[in-house]
Amino acid sequence: MGENRLRFCTELGTDPEELRYGRQMHGPVVRRAEGRGEPGDGLWTDAREEPLLVFTADCLPVALARTDGEQPAIAALHVGWRGLLGGIVQGAAAALGPAPLAAVIGPGIGPCCYEVDDDVAQPFRERFGDGIVSGRHLDLWSAAEQALRAVGVTTVFRFDLCTACNSELFFSHRRDGGRTGRQGLIAYVT
């Protein structure tokens, strides 16, 4: 395990041997957390104290929680445009089952900086409405929130911090031309 992951776990008081993470593919696959490095952009678990980790550099880190106090569960998602259009949010909600759900959308590239071509913009307009793209700028934050609400998530917290604009706080794949670090989202059931 890398030094940064060990530091991260130590800081959070999490057992590094229990850490679960996937290998991001920029798609909709959500897997039950059973190891490390399996392909997929989402992990879920209902096991207590089993930390899930996803990495991002402009895509959105999203935590989705089943808030049923007797049977809580959590999903950690790496949400980019391909995964969002492909159904990663729907897959995570289905994995967590029919129960009250809450979500957090973390920092990612904002509509101020996220320019896309029409081959990306058009499917987003068709699915989320014309206002989701302004000129060539895609509002991934709002699209993710719409997708979450469409699967019944009633509580959605958004940070709306742009990774590309905030170089002192975040890594950004687009801003840094692909040579950059990654942020991490860690989530677990307590």
C-alpha cells in the first residue's frame, strides 16, 4: 500500500488492511467492496468499519448512504460524465436497496471550467435538460444531483468547489494537463 494511503488511514483511525478501493474505468460499474483494484467506479458495503476509497482529479466524489439505522450501508462513487450517463448513480442506489438514501457530492470540476464538445453536451441536454449545459460548459454538479434525486435521494449535500479553479486546494486533471495527483473520498459504516 502506498505511503499516502497509509497516512490517510492513520489520520482517520482506519485500519489500512480493511481499506477497499477499485480501479477506476470512467464507467457505471458499482461493485460490492470485496478487495482492492477490481475494475469499477463505485463500491458499496454494509459491513461496519470497512472503509471505501475512491480517487478523483476532476470527476465528482459522491458518497451515497442508506440511512436505515438498523441496516445502514454506504457507496463511494467516482462520477464522471461517462459514468453518470451510463447509470452509476442508479447502480449504486439499486445496490443499497429500497430505503431512505442521503448523498454528498464532493469537489469536482465546476461549470465555470468544464468545457465539453457537443458529443457530450447533447446527451446531457437530452437527459437533464437544456440548462445543464451553458455554451460549452457542463454543470456536472447539477446533473449528479438530478440523477440522485431521480433515484429517490431526498437529502443531497453539495460542496460546489471547482477543482480546476482552486489550485491551492485540489488536484485537477484538466488544469494540470493530465500530470497531477488525486483527491480521495473515504466512506464507511460506523
